[in-house]
Amino acid sequence: MQRQEQKPTPPERPEQPTRIVAGWLLNGKGDPPQRNVVLNLHRGCILSMESVRDPQPLPPQTLDLSRCTLLPGLVDAHVHLFMSGTPDRETRLRQLESSFKEAATGIEARLRSHLAFGVVAVRDGGDRAGHAMRYKMERLPHSGAPIVWAAGRAWHAPGRYGRLIGRSPDESDDLADSIEQERPRPDHIKIVNSGLNSLLSFGHQTLPQFSPQVLSKAVQKAQALGLTTMAHANGTDAVRQSVEAGCASIEHGFFMGRETLQCMAERGTSWVPTACTMSGYARTLPAGCREAQGAVQNLEHQIMQISQAIRMGVCVAVGTDSGSPGVHHGRAVSEELGLFMQAGMTIEQAVQCATWNGALLLGLEDRLGCLEAGRPATFVVAKGGPESVPEGLNPPAAVFVDGVRQVDVEVPQSPSSTR
């Protein structure tokens, strides 16, 4: 699969630790937490990793994280970098209409926020001016983290929802032709195949935007170009058609139903539920209004669907839709993890959704997603034991990318720690 690789050039930094002692470690692949893990680092990679009975005393050049939990760098598989999470309508309108110069300032700040909360890769779902894609191409040619995967501008049917984040195909072209002709080539294709959720009419579903034939042809064209397709889809028909067309992931997927979830499990389609969008609305809308009540209902139903997905074996990845009202870049990942756990996931399952499953979805599994010997030393340090996750990520104690500390605050120390 052809992708636009970003080759990191680490900045000059003070000498980094060559040995780390972690109180607990979650490897990202769903295994139970490991206790008292010693990691030996070399040139940005994990040279070796082992559990020990007693890591004390600590030799020189050892970073004591014995009161913390290590987990792989986080992946947010659905963001919109051109918008912030503010609910203020005037501010959101300015962001929507901003020039590239204005948007670039905000995008830079939002990427810093992602990294501060341990997010080392994001998949952008598009904006109608293509600002996020342009920012990546012009400002991030050698950046290490966060890695940005950008859709450029999403595709929607003429006269249907989606103008906020994209455009419709030219009248003379069908969707597949438009995808083939697009320049510059994006990292993946975003197709909008339904409308929005209603906050006033619970369970309301909109018709699919594209016919099954048009959608299948578009996905096949994207695959021929080496690109995966993410489909904004809510409701039974819109989601089912997107799955059957071969889309790599379903974004949102509200009210898609048990049979559609089963179809996703059988086909290996990833699901990015973006449940925290509804809690964002519930927080920011006037308390007690019908829309806020509707958001709570939608959230409860989505949590129920996530519970079903766990039992069916659907591959679920964390995506927050950051940039939606009340959904803030970076910070929202820990909230989404909490909602997954509310749906019945164990901490190791939820962390897998935010690490390994996200890395697989972005095609970055060789660089991100799990902590094992021989892999890059890219990880997040959560304050406290595994039971403190996700609260211990809000914010984390430190973030490391290729063995280099990017973000850190005061790290809880063991009383017997000697550096």
C-alpha cells in the first residue's frame, strides 16, 4: 500500500535515559498489565523488556517510573484539526471560514495539545478547504509526532450533508473518477454516506448518500490507488452499504443495529464510534433542553452498541471527532476510553482500541501501537497503576517518542528511588 511516509528528525535534547523501570506496563495488544517492568533503550528503540521481582536499587541512567503505568503512544483515528472544541458559534464560524494562515496557527496548537495528552498519531477526517492536508504537506515534512494522516477534503453527494468538511463530485464525473483525479493525493479517502444524528428525534435515520454501485466503485478505485476509505455513516442502510462496499472503517455508526455489527465482525471492518461527541453536546447545550436530553439518549444507545461489538468481536478503534462542540483535541481520548470501559471493556481492551487497533487502521503498526522488544520506544506514562487509567492520562506524566521525552510534568517517585 502506497503511503506518504513522514521521516522523523528528532530535535536536539538533553541525554535521555537508557533504562526505565515501570511500575506497570500495558503492551497495547490486550494482554493483562505487567508488573515491575524494566526497559532497556538504545537509539530510540526498546532493546529489551522484562518483568523483575524487585527493581531496587536503581543503577545510574535509570528513570524511575515505578509509580506509573506505561502504555503505547495513543492514536486518535478521527479528528478535525481545522476546528477547536469550542461551542461558541461565532468562533466556530470564524474557524470554518478561516484562511490557511489563520487555520495553520490553530492546527499547530491542536497538534501540540494532542501530543501533550499522549496522542502520537491522528487521522484527520477532512475540512472543506483542505487546510489540514496542506498544513501537513507544507509544515510537517520532517515532523516526528504527532503523525498526521489527512483526508484533505471529504466527499459528499450533491445537496446532502458534508459541506462543512468537504465537497461533492463534479457533475461530469462520478465519485470514483473524482477520487482518481484528485491532486494532491490524500493519505486516505473520506466519504460521507449519511446525514447527522438528530438530537430531537431519537433514532432518526437518513438515506444513504450514494448508491451501492457508486460506493463500491469508489472504494475499489481508492484501493487501486493504495488508499483506504473511512465512511461517515449512521443508520442501518448507510452503514451496511458502506461495509459491503469495502470501506476500511465506519465512523460514528449510530443506530446501525446488531445485524450490521455482525456483518462488520465477519468482514473485519473497523468501527470508530466517536461516542464522546454526544457527551460533548450534553455538556455544552443548555441544561435540560431537548437537544441535550437527545444527546444523552444517543450516547446511551451508542454505549449499548459498543457492548454488543465487544461480544461480537468487532475491531473497535478510538476516534474522538475532536473539533466537535465540547470535544477537545488530545484531552478527549481519555474520555472516549472511559466510555469504552463503561460499555464493558477491560482497561487492557480499551487501551488496545487506542493503540494497536488505531495503528492497524492507519497502517502504522510497524511504528506504533504496542510495546515490545525491538520496537520504537514511543509510549505514554500514566500516573498511578492500571486502575487509574484513563484518569491518569488527563494529562499523562510524560510522553516519549522514539526514546525522546516530548512532554513531562512531575513524575511520582518511589521513596527508595536513586537516580
